[in-house]
Amino acid sequence: MKEEKSYSPMSGYIALIIILGMVGFPIYMMVLEQFWWAIILGFGLFFCAGLMVVNPNESMVMVLFGAYTGTVKKNGFFWVNPFFVRKKISLRARNLDSTPIKVNDKVGNPIMIGIVLVWRVENTYNAAFEVDDYVHFVDIQTEAAIRKLAGHYPYDNFDDEMAEITLRSGGEEVNLVLEDQIRDRLAIAGIHVIEARISYLAYAQEIASAMLRRQQATAIVAARIKIVEGAVSMVEMALEQLSEKQVVDMDEDKKAAMVSNLMVVLCSDKDATPVVNTGTLHH
């Protein structure tokens, strides 16, 4: 595989002065009816095809009769062999905001995932000759990397509680894996991956509502566990303090009734409505 090599062209300003002389003087001589100067004029017009401008953060790949000659990365006004076939390649950083695509995660759930990719051309030879269209190549290989990444991790750890890394909570670690996968795929095209980040992540529409209810149920169960733990601690503390301070003497039946009432009050998701007993405690 060939590597990129630099090409140093001639200054365009010097070449322009020579070309103007090769065009202007023959025209003057032809006015004096010395028409053989038309040959020099023809060469001057032909050499005009060698003038070119390379803008900042752009490059020009030179090919002479099918052979790669080099790449001009210096910006400015230059002249090269008019027989060169020139291909302009931008060296600027580019953004790829991929449209979210539907893929299956590690446990088979359909999800929608999209990424933001920042990239630029680093090796102009590979970009020009190793792939057919390097911009289209970036799009296709990025989508392939997204699908591969999604297949390695679950969306969340609902179905795989042993999973330490998930797409939703993996953060920087998942993004680094994504960068490495895209970088490996785009290396053949001479593309440098500056950054790759997941920009959109959600369950697919057909299971989104069911998964939302599942997340809500999980959150409710977790909250209830904390409520019950707190209620048990409070009831235990109440019984201990009533016993220590001898506020009231209760047998086991009264303790059971008190525990039942307190647990109902503390664990209920609605405000308790007290019932006032106007008689004795035994009626």
C-alpha cells in the first residue's frame, strides 16, 4: 500500500508572469503579421491550465497518467504540470449527525440509537484511492459500528442484572468503545476520528410504552422497599420507647394491633383517616 507523499509545486505568481509573456508578446507579434508566434501563444494558453489555488485546510492530490505524484497541502497560488489530474480533498473537520436507526441490543430489545461523529481526512492518498467515495464510506461504516456496539451491550440492566456496563449508563466507556470501532473501520480510508458520542438513545416505539411502565414499576417497588424499611424501624423505635418510659402497659395483642395500625399509616400512599374512639380501649 502506498503512503501519502508531499509535492512541492512552482509558485503561481512566477508562472503567471511567464505565461503572460508567452501570451502577450506573441499577440503583439501577430499584430505585426508574424503569425508563427501563434505556436508560442498556444503553449502559453496551454500552460494556463496548470495554475491552481489551494485554500486553507484543503489539499490537492496530483495524478500524472494514472500514477500518484503527490499531495499539495500548502495553501496559496501555484502552478503544476498541466497534464496533472487534480483532485481536491478538504482537510477540515466535519460533523456527522446520524439519523437514529433501529437496532437490537444485547438481549434483543429493539432500540433507537444515533451518534455524533467528528472526523477529518488525515491521509489523502487513502481517501482518494483506497475507497470509492470516502464521505459515503464514513456514513456506511459508522452505521455498521453503531449496530455492532448495540449488540454488545444491553440498553439497561433490567434483563441482565449482572451487566456492569449498559448503553444508558455506560457513559464515557461506551463512547470510547464506539470511537475505537469507528476508528478501526475508517483507517483504510485515511480518516481520523476526532470524537464519537451517542446523541440519541431510546427504546423503539413498539416497546417504549411497555418499558416505561416497567421502569415506573421498578421505581415504585424500590421506593416501597425503602418505605417499609423505614416504617419497621419507626415501629420498633416506638415500641422500645413506650416500653422504656412505661407510658402504657400493652400485652401482645395490643402491640400487634398497634404495629398493624402504624404500618398502615406509615406505608400507605394516601393520608390516613383516623377514627376517634370515644369509649374505652376495650370497646
